[in-house]
Amino acid sequence: MASLRYGKQLGQGLTSLFETRLISPDGQPVMTFSGVQVPVDGTLEDADVIVLPAFWDDFDALCLRYPQVLPWLRQQHARGAVLCGEASGVFWLAEAGLLDGKEATTYWRFFGQFAERFPKVILNQDKHLTDADNLYCAAGTTSACDLYIYLIERFCGASVAQAVSRDILYEVQRNYTPGRMGFGGQKLHQDLLILQIQQWLEEHFADKFRFEDVAREHGMSIRNFMRRFQNATGDKPLHYLQRLRIETAKGLLSGSRKSIKTISYEVGYDDASFFARLFRQHTALSPNQYRQQFLQEA
């Protein structure tokens, strides 16, 4: 759906702009536990986005049966591919060593097994979605849907993502609040002071404050703070703060009936007009257009 909508948005009609392939480690059809044979398009190959689904087999047995999977994942990640693990599918990313020192999550039934097997991975049992260095983990099926909508937005833009979300996810009932995506990779640095400030910003993004005061409270001059923050995260503090606010506003726009003015105030902007302009800069949509994607017919 995203591929077709993106083609239409670019003026190419109902033309699929992405090639989607279902592959297996040996290129052979897959027999499910229910006896249904699933045909595949080929074997392991280069890809831009790789999705590792959940599995119901013994993981050690799978690793022995398909030893080619782990080096393939390492190779794909090294060449810049986006790798996604859903529920137990996260085990493949961890076994390949790609999640060492990085945040991850998995299905709650696997927490104990995962933590024992992969002690170098930072298992976050409170999150349903994590991202770090083009590695994405989804705890289960519903959270995986949120992940895929995020990826559609990343590669096709907000308009296509929200249209797809409206078409297929409008009635999905979540028992959690979708977490912010896109910031995990900006925490893969060794500057502990900047990490503390990032955490502070996530808790106080809607407050009124000056970065000069934040810097002073953490023992830095404003110039040193600006330099260290950008070196560590790759982002200027103000832009990072704006993204935090805009991501929160997206959730409020899609998940509540609050007015634009109220949402603007709740994410830290007293001027709703300024908030609307900033929102458009980040998403190419006005706040109202973003919300309407969830309400209108296709």
C-alpha cells in the first residue's frame, strides 16, 4: 500500500516503487507448523530494509540449520540496511552481535531468556519499540505495526504513512502508548553528561527553560554545551528539542480530539501559529492535515 501510494504521490500513477520480496535462508519454500507451504522469492540478498518475523522453533536449532543468516545480517547492517526484529525475531539481531551495548526489546515472555542469553544488550522491558543505529525492535505484532508505519514515514513521508495508518490501523486497540522513534540512535555515544541532558529534555521538553541555564546546571558553558551536544548526537540542541515536541504532538493529534491550540501549549508552544509553521517544516503537513489523515476516507 505504501509503495503504491508513494508512486501516486510522485505522479507515476498506481506504480509500485518498492520491490518487496519474501526470502528464506536456502531459497526453498517454507512449511509452516499448520502444514501450509509458503513460497518464497529467493534466498539471502542485498536489501534496503529487512524484517525478521517472529518464529516458533528452537533458536539454537535454527542457528545450526541456517548458519548463513548471522553473517548475512552483519554484512547487510554494515552496508547501511535497516534491520527490524519482531518479537522473537529480535534474537537474530542480538545473536549477530549487532545489539551489543544498545537498547532493545522483545516479547514479554522472552525477557528472562533474552536477558540471560544476551547480557551485553540493554533490554528495556518498559518499551514496546526501540531504535538504535538502523536496528529496530518491536515487542509484538501491534507494536510492529507502529514500527512499519514509522518506516513508511521515514522513506515515503508523513502523508503516505498516515494514509496507510488510517486504512489499516484505525481500529487497532493498543494497551500501550506508542513510544517516540528516531532518537535511540542519537544516544549511541559515550558522553554521559549529554545523555543525562537528553533524558532531562525528554522529561521537561514542554517546560519553559533556556539552554544557557541547562548548560550551567550541568557544569558547562553554553558554547561547550552546544559543541558537545552536537558532537554526541549529531543534532543541535534546539532542533533536537523541536523534534521531541513535534513527535509528541503527532501522537496527540492522531490519538486525541484536543484542539491544535491545546496541543501546541501542551508540547511547549504558547503561539499556535508558530507551532503550526514548525510542524509543517518537520512533516510537510499542517497539524490539521496530519490529523485529517486519520479521519478522512481514502
